[in-house]
Amino acid sequence: MRVEEVNRCQINNWYPKFKGVSFETIIQELPESFVDYLNDSGPFILPASSVDQDALPNRVHNPYDEDDFQVAEGSEDEAEYVAPPSFPELEQAIKKSIDSLGGAVIPKLNWSVPKDTAWISSTGTLKCTSFSEIALLLKSSDSLVHDLSHAYDSCTDKTSTRPSTFFLALRKWYRSLRPEMEFRCFVRCHNLVGISQREVTGFYPALIEKKDDIRASIHRFFLENIKSKFESEAYAFDVYVKSNGHVKLVDFNPWGGSTIPLLFDWEELENITSNEENMTVDFRIIESQCTVRPGLKTAVPFDYLDTSEGSGWDDFLRKADVQLQQQTKFPEAVA
């Protein structure tokens, strides 16, 4: 893997060329002061909001007990107090972008989405309606350490650990999207050699019936929109297939490195012979309840998935874990 191949997968690089076949997104450059804030390993402090929009609910207290919340002058608490940072210009720009995208977005840095921090938001999802909510997800995320400090770790020609500039991509929030209809596609020698279901912690019987149609739609989309336009020889890209068969581009990913091959492994993908454009693409989905992969649920990339309590998905994932444990202890029960 080379640095130029990783850089092509930055959303600020590929989105302008493919915006016509992707989800609506607004991208803006981040000031280095905000990047320093994300990298700061000191006390966890959210930025002060210039428009009074907090990510967390305000504490409710009895006004008669107000003295309990005052810091005495010269006390140790006063000495430890750290004023929250403020980014008023960035906040105003983000507010404008959120409004133009319908009032709700999903944040993404150059490559990564803070999927690991959805649980901390008030909705249990990555849906954000304010700068403060975005800052909360970004600051809390371990996933973004890849972008901030390890983006080029797998590159043979790396000269830096991070890009010179960071960008924030705000992607329009779509509540109606279904997790089973997102797929990761693998390209080698400029040919599509494999397609994998992205949400591999669940079994969706309807996918079996639609498998051939979905494969044909994705392959046609690749030939018409991706093959001759994305410069890398080997890479992965994610798509969403709508109910009418239309395909939307979600993201690009480098070949190997931190990209998860899901229902494949990299060695077998390397050994798939890529022929002409009419080759039969190896398309893999979860085809029975016994083959779900609950162990990969922390890597589920579907950005719109709501796993909060009461969403239905929280109960499903718990049951999937229980079933996997039972299968491990009593394999004869699955035979």
C-alpha cells in the first residue's frame, strides 16, 4: 500500500468526483486548533457553545442550593478548573451546513466515522443536530485515532503519521435506510472480484431471494460509475442498494491495512482470478442464522444503525450473542 492510494480514499478527495452517485455531503476544512483539541489527552472537556446548544442535558438543581455549586475563591477546585475551548467560527459554519442538510447529519473525518461512540449520544445513534453533539462524538472516539495518528501505518512509503490537513464531512441523516442493504465491494487489477454483506451480525432471508439482482446492480454500477474513474488498481468501496435497485456510493477504502474484509479474508481475495467485465463476482451474504458473525458487530460500518435500547437492534444483538455461545457449547444442537 502506498500513501497516494490511502489519500485517494479520503472523502475530501473522492466525493467531489462521485457526488452525483453518493449521499449528500458537505465538507469543510478543520482549523488546526480543533485538531489539537481532538488530540489533547488532558481532561475531557467539551467546547463552549456560542449558540447555547449543549450535547448533554443541563443539570437540574434546586436554586436554593446554588451555593453548593459555587467554587470558592482560592480553593483547590478553582486551581484545577480548566476553561472550555471555544470554536465560534467553526460552530457557525457547521450550524449552517446542518441546516442546509435538513437539520441532522452524521460526522466523518478524512476516512473514519466515530461509530464507537454512538452509545454516548442522547439518541444512541450517530445522528447529530449541533456542533456540540459532533464534538462529543469526535472527542470520545477511539476509532478516529486512526485518522489522527495512524493513517499511513500500512504504507511502505510513509513519511508522516497524519495528513497535512483534516476535514470534517457532514453526511445527511437518512432514517429510513436499512442496514442489510449496504455492501462492501473489493476491486483488484481494476476488476470487481468480491462483494460482501456489510452488516454480518444478522440473517436476512430476503437477501437470498434478491442475491442475483443485487449482484447485477452493484456490478453494473461499478462498470458505469467507478471502474474508469477511481485511479487505484486495488481498493474496496461500500455501496447502498435501494429498494428500486438503484445503487448509492457510501465510501472508498484502501486494499488491506485497516479495511475489514468481512466475509472474505485478504489472502483469498488476493488469489481470486480477475478476468473480463462479465466475470461472475463472488457475492457473499449471511445465508443462515447459524452463520451470523456477532463477533464483528463492533466493526459494523453501517453509520445509520440505531442500536439504542428499545430500537429492536439491541435485543437482536443480545440474542445473537446468546445463540453463538450456545452453538459453541453444544455444536450438535446446530447439526
